[in-house]
Amino acid sequence: MKTETKRACLLLRAADRQRAAEYLSNRGVAVTEKLEPETEFLLAEEELLPRSATGFLDSCRLRGVPVFLLAEREGSLAPGTLAAATFVFYKPLILELVLRRIALLLGEAGDEGGRQGWFTLQAQCSLDALCVPRHLLAFRYFSDGVGLLTQRRYPSRVKLMQELYPALSQRHRSSPVMVDRAMRHGVESCWRLADKGVQRQYFGYSAQDKQGMPTNGEFLFALYEHVKQLLPYDQGRADFLRELSRINGRDVGADGCHFLSDVVY
């Protein structure tokens, strides 16, 4: 019995396309540059869309192909293009994490599922980008700290010394003071080793010199806010989609994920 091969249509720059093709091929998904009957989804750069982008994306909708777009910034997409997209990712982003999120939205999460696990995984990728060495205790403390923040309804209200540090020290058999010192070492390593452009992506233009170096809490929450963009588990969005489905009589999964091509987020 012949099995159909899943295909993904990629309109990406050459380097990104090669990386995405390697990632998808390891998961049994073939890559094409045009829509085919077996196309599972379309992933396209904003600049590489055809001139008649709206008509092209509408044809994808008619075929039932989810459309994922990579945009430079909010407001850069034409209203018609934005309305035709299933989901939009705004730069800066990590391509592999975008592909993992797409797999999760399509119901193929694999063994890396779970809200806390996803935050921890993406925090580790961000720490790599910020040049925090993996052998430092700070690497584990920051990645686990981001994961712990996801368990709180209001993460911004978490107190470091009274709540977060004791939880991390208990998990790693340390002390709150040692957690604080290790995190500070990690922040200093980032400020010494990371590219200034990458620092600005996370901390804005305060990332100029040592005087602008963030506190442990500022570093942790900036990391949390950055990785949160790439996850479909945001509670506010889940509540919004659930209420929208109730109004429209649609069925939305427990995690709030649903393809709503006619809704602009």
C-alpha cells in the first residue's frame, strides 16, 4: 500500500531553506517550492511572496493549506495579506523553534510538549544566542526559572528572593544566595561575550555598556517575554479563541489552538 509523503512548501532564503529542509526531512516531511496536493503547510518570508500575494494566499486557503508567514515587524504586512495568513511570526526568531511550533499547531508536538518544557527548551536556545555558556550554573537556573514562571498566573509578580530563588535552590540542592550569585555571573558573561545587536533584541538600547547591564530579574523576565512569543500556549490568546469559538459556534481544542484565517490578531 502506497503511503502519501507529507510535503511543506517553503518560500525562504537559501540558507534558511536549507536549514528548514534538513529539519523537516528528519521528520519525514519533503520540501517543495510550489503547492502540491500533499502540501501540509506553507512557510514564507514576507519579501518572497509573489506580487499577487493575496490571491496566492487565498488559493492556499481554498486548498485547506495553513499559511505561516515570517514578517519583519508588526504592521509591515498589507491588511489583505495579514487577513489571509493563518499565523504570523515576527522577527527576530529562531527558525527551528518556528518549525516546532508549527508542528505543535498541526498536532504533531512529539515528546517535547508541555507548556513548561517548551518554555525551558526555548529559553535554552535564547541563552545560547546570548552566549551564556552551558557549563555555567546560570544556564540551568535561568532556563528553569523561565519554566517556573509559566506556572504562575501573574509571572511579573513573582518575587525573586522570597519565591523563585528558594524554588531553584531546592531543585538544584543549592542556596538562594548561591543562585543569585550564579545568575549574576551568567549576566556578566552575556554582557562580555554576546553580540551587541543580539543584546539589543532582548534588552533594547539600554544594552550599550556595563552601566546598562540588567539585573538578574530584568534578565530573567526579558528572556521570559522573548520566548513567550513563540508559544501557542499563551493563556490570554487561549481565552480569546475560546470565547470567539463560543460566539461563532466553532470547536477549539483545550490549548486554545485553532486555525482562524479570517481573524487578524
